[in-house]
Amino acid sequence: MCRSIKTLRPPATPEPTEADVRAAALQYVRKVSGFHTPAAHNQAVFDEAVDAVAEATERLLAGLVVRGAK
């Protein structure tokens, strides 16, 4: 779906940064909404969605158990 979103779990990205997570969330919301840059009247809900996806991504990455990871 979003080919520009990179894999953030180890070993592909050993230590993803907050910026990595936020960039992935932004790409996801852009793809789903169809807007690269939302209009002013949609900016707040767009930003809220990016925040929510970033938070969910952080929880996901924190909870993953990767077999064979050091």
C-alpha cells in the first residue's frame, strides 16, 4: 500500500527514532486520506490522525517480539 514507508522493526531498523515513526505515520495518513497537504479546514483532524497512528506504531513496536533478535 505505502511503498515509501520503511520497516521499523528490528533488524530492518535496529532503533527507530521518533522521527522515523512520525514519518511513517504521516505517509500512512497521506495515503489513506488522499491528501499530501490537507486544506486548512482539515488540518486539525489530519494532525490528530498522524498523532494517533504514531502512538499506535510506538505501542506496536514496543510490544513486538522478534525471534532471533539480539
